[in-house]
Amino acid sequence: MSALPSPESERRSLRLESWLGAGSFADVYLGALRTPRREDRPVAIKLLGPTAMLSQACQRDLIGEAWVLRQLDGPGMVRIVELLRVEGQLALLTEFVPGRSLAPMPSTRACADAAGQVAHALATAPRGFLHRDIKLANLRLTPDGRVVLLDMGLAQIDGSGAGTNARLAGTLGYMAPECFTARPPTPAVDVYALGATLFALVTGHPLWGRRERRVARELRSFPRMHRAWRGIRLAEVTLPALAVLLDQMLDFDAARRPCAAEVAARLARMSLPGPSLRTVCASVAWPDEPQSIGARVLWEDPV
Ligand SMILES: Nc1ncnc2c1ncn2[C@@H]1O[C@H](COP(=O)(O)OP(=O)(O)O)[C@@H](O)[C@H]1O
Ligand SMILES: [Mg+2]
């Protein structure tokens, strides 16, 4: 005998509140997860776009993303709530991280504090963890001064997780030179991307602009050319200790880059001008909560 369907009031449901952002394959919405007899819980809902929905590889990647998220529990990493199938479609639910993007950041000290938190999150992540897409768009700053790393869409632990079939994984302007070779990636790719992110935060513009991205093939193949170009870009960073650290994080040779723990320690020790990240957070304006679009869907099966 089949079970009677439970009354709607006893079923869990998701309410889509508003659109938060999009990447290449997915849209992310703010939503509320309603559980019988419990308060609504705000969540970020990642749904594959219509073309990605049809692709087995994209679906596998979303499942891989959930698998990696389940193994992370540090304060600097977004937390998974659940992977669901809603109306036949995979939906990855993570905690909603309130706040805003990191940029613009008005003080160099605050930029270093933010990058230091990311370095600490990487240093304390499970062994074998690689994010592979660290950049400003994948970081969020909360009103209490916490920096949270989002988007495990390419992340892996010991080679398993998301993006395992991608030939090139990452975002061009943040990818370390070895990402363009057949060599397997190491944690040094995240240190390089964090260096590019910190550069963008401090100077207000990307490390590799449109012009450099056009010659990216040469830059990633020739260490001397990479060094010369890097030198020109880093001349914009006038604080010597910070410029030296960035130069090392962005070294062409992965083996010469400092590890994430060393980056965190050096950033914390560095004497830099301006208020701390906490002070900045207490004085900046925070965006209002997005307006509700109020669409409601019933939850179906956990995956
Ligand atoms: N948990 C979250 N809390 C708040 N905003 C989020 C959350 N997850 C994603 N976002 C927003 O949605 C955007 C896209 O999400 P992301 O996970 O990076 O998707 P994609 O893999 O498509 O790049 C992010 O840049 C961010 O602005
Ligand atoms: Mg993203």
C-alpha cells in the first residue's frame, strides 16, 4: 500500500526570495527553507541553468561541489545545508552569507586582514583541498568582519570533487602559469590566485588586464617575461613588505611560492596603514536585504 501524501503544511518547502548572482553554469538565489514547526532558514540556492541542466558533466560537478562542501567546516568556508532535487532539478543549498563583496576596500590594513582570513581558511582546510577559483567574485564580507570563501564549483579534495573533467579550470586573470600545463594542480595555485585577488583589492584593478590576458599564452610559457610583466604591475604597490610578499605569491615557479599558512602569518605581522577590517566593517554602509519575489516550490527528494 502506498503512503498517503503528507499534507502541505507538514512538508518542507523552499521560497525563492531574490536573485543573488550567476556564474557560467548556474544561477544563485536567496531563498527560505521552511521546515514544519521550525522557523524559516535563509539559504543560497544554486540551480543549474537550462543548458547545464541537460549536461551530465554539469550535474556531476554540482554533486561534486556538495561532496567537497560536506567536508569543510572552517569559519572561512561557506557551509552546505543540503543537496535537493526540486521539481526534477538539482538544487544546492548553502547558508546565506549576508553582507557584500570585498571590493572596494578603503584601507590597506583591511585588505591584508581579508586576504589573511582566506589564507588561514586555506591553511586549515582538509589536506588535499584545492579551491581553484579564488577571486573577488567568490568572496563575501559579512557585517561582523568575516570573509567567506564561496563557490566550490571547481574545488577538489585529493583530486575528487568538482570540475574533474575540465581541461582548464579557473578564471583567466587569476590562474597560475602551471594551470595551463598538464601538471596536476597543487595548493600553490590557490596561493597564486589569492595573490592576484589581494593585488586587485589593494590597487582597485585586476592584476592582468585585458591586454595582458591577450598575451597570456606567452606570459605563462616564459618565466622571464612573466617576471618582467609582474614587476611592472607590482610597481603600483608602494608598500615594500606587501610588494615583496605579492611578488613571491605570484612567482612563476609554484615551488617558490609561500604556503597559505606563511601568507597568513606574514600578513598578520605586516605593519600597514589604515583601519583594520573590523573597524571598516563597523563604518561602511551595508546593502539592504534583497526584495522578495515570493515564488514557492515544494521540496522533493534529498540527493
Ligand atoms: N551562500 C551565499 N550567500 C550569499 N551570496 C552568495 C552565496 N553563494 C553565492 N552567492 C552569490 O552568487 C554569486 C554566484 O555564486 P557562485 O557560487 O560563485 O556561482 P558560480 O559557480 O556560478 O560562479 C556569488 O558571486 C555571490 O555573489
Ligand atoms: Mg563563482
